[in-house]
Amino acid sequence: MRQSAGHFLSRRLLISMLVLGLIGISLWAIWFFRQKLRGLSPVVFGPAGNVVALVSQGNGVLNYPPEFSLSIFAEGLDGPRVLTVDPAGTLLVSLPAAGKVVALPDGDGNGRADRVVEVIGGLKRPHGLAFAPGADRRLFVAETDRVMAYEYDPVTMQAGPGAEIAGLPGGGRHFSRSLLFMPPPDEDKLLISVGSSCDTCVEEDWRRAKILVLDPDGGEPRIFAAGLRNAVFMTLHPATGEIWATEMGRDHLGDNLPPDEINIIKAGRDYGWPSCYGNNTADGEFLGPGAISGACLTKTPSFIDLPAHSAPLGLAFFPARGGWPEKYRGNLLVAYHGSWNRTMPTGYKIVLFRFDRQGKLLGREDFISGWLLPDNTSLGRPVDIRIMEDRIFISDDKAGVIYQLTMRGNP
């Protein structure tokens, strides 16, 4: 009897320990989800509706200024990201998940791509695209571990033989690599943005969390600017030629820290990551509780702070002259790809930044919104922005489409 009672007590103790263990694991899982994976809904689930039908019906789900008209230029694409235009005016886009670069010709000029032409395939997560200025018609493609230069035929929209001009550190937390040719008199220099391998760390590879500069004919990359955790997109200011870049701040400091950033990139500057963020604020969690902002005085502060976790990606200026209304000329559009780890999701829109003639920020306002729905699901996630003389192209890697925005009355 004593053995039976002891066996019964042992079983009860074991069951109690298992129950307590399961409760502990559940509580930890709840804490982990809230701290690390909150706000995932608009990211992990598919589009909450057919954005192609919604835009075509013009039912007002996406909101934008009334003087514009929004349409679908191309659909059915596998995660379209970076946009560029070839020498003949044909739109190209990178498809990292598919390992391709494709062209989207609009031969009949009806404002919709006639077909999808594969320019290059079999690539390793291609992202950045750039055509060299001037007579050099090579297409430069940034894969996650290298930069390639291809002979390109704008008539057939095919890439010929390619050559590797730079090796890069592959993979990591941030796989994308972006490209931008510098303004005159350095237009023969190619910038390459390489994100960090981690959320917050001291990198072992000197090329990570940097913008590198390279001769487009090849050679060893050099550091152009440092302390940039993930400056995914870059552009040139139309009047000053300055290099502007969006920058994603680190995670796990709560809903409202650190700010994401827009930076003006200068040669030789350090923009603070991993030790500092925003307006030279020390990262106490990384540096330790005794960290003070004085440790960041040698760093370059952000030019504009953005809401934390907005995930800013593509940015583009309206031309200072041309067919766009004067109130838009010289102002900036930025695509907020949208948060994945904020209690209440933020982003999922395109924001207009207005500046005065001296470049001082006057204000900001939503330009296109509505991708994020009231139930915290999303129709899509805007990525890149390409402003042409008479239209704006926007890629959406969740809905798999390219939007086209034109002035009303302009076919």
C-alpha cells in the first residue's frame, strides 16, 4: 500500500511539474510574441483583398490627392522591388524571390504593361538595379553576394554577357544590396549599400552596415559612409546632387524607439549604428546603462526622424522643373513599407515631405494611404518609387503589382 501511495504521489508531482512547465512555457511564449513578434498580422498573411480589382473599380480604398489618378501598370509579379528605366524608356524591376530581373514594356502606350519579359534569370536574390549614365548602356545588378554588370539591348530587353565587378558579403539579416551612381563630377563612381548581418552588433566584416563606393569597371570597394544599419534605398536630390538615403532603425526597444531615419549621405561620415540613433542618441541597451549621448557627438545625426518601425524604403524627389504642379516640385516621396513588430502596426503608406527653397523641412503628410486596413490586415506594402516626367511608378512586393499614378486628364 505504501508503494502504491508513493507511486501515486510521484505521478501527481510529475503531472504538477508538467502543468507548471506548460504554464511557464505559455507565459514565455506570450511574452516573446508581444516583445518580438507583435504586429505581424499585416506582414505574414496574404493580401486582405484584391488590390487590382479595388484600384480598377476606383472604390476609394487607397487614398491619394484628388488631382491624381491611380491605375495598375503590371500585376502577377513575384515580390517586385527596385524599379529602374532602361535607355529606351522601358520599366525594369527586380524580383528577389524569383531570382530575376524583368522588363515591363508598354508598346501601345495605354498605360499598362503588355507583357513581362525576363531580362536575366537564375540570380541570387537580385535587388539593386542601375544603368550607368552617358553612353555606357550596361545594366548593373546587385545580388546579395556580388555586383554584376551586363551588356544590355534595349530593343530585345535582354542582358548579354555579364561580369562580376565586386564581391559582397552574402545573406545576413539584411540581404538586399542597392545601387546608385554618384552625381557629377563623380558620375563614374557606383555606390553600393550593404545592410548589417544582425539587429545590433559589432560587425566582423568591414563591408557590412556601410555604403561602399566602387569603380564600375571593377576593383576593390571602398567605404563611402559607415554606421548605416540598413540604408536600403538611395536617391539624388534634383537641385543639390546630394545623396539621400532611408535608414531602418534597430528592433526591440519598444513601439516608439528608435526612430527610422532619412539621412543625407556624405563621404567619410559615420551615422552612428550600432551605438547611436536619431539625433545622436546613445543606445543604452547596446552600450550599457552608463552610456551617455556624449559618446555620439562624433557621429552624424539623422536629417529627418521617422516613426519607429515604419520601415522606410524607396524615396524619390519630384523634379524641380517640368510638368508636375509647382506645389510638388522639389518635394520628396517616401514609401513606408510597414512595421512587423509594433503593437499597433504603422506605415503601409507613402508620405510627402515638403521643403522650402533652402531645403528646410516644412512638413509632412500622407500622399497615398489605405494599404493598412482598420482590422490591421493589409492590401499591400509599397516598396520603390520612380517619378518620371508625367507619371509615378510604385512597386508593391506584397500585392505583386506596379501602380501608376498620373495627373487627371493626362492619359
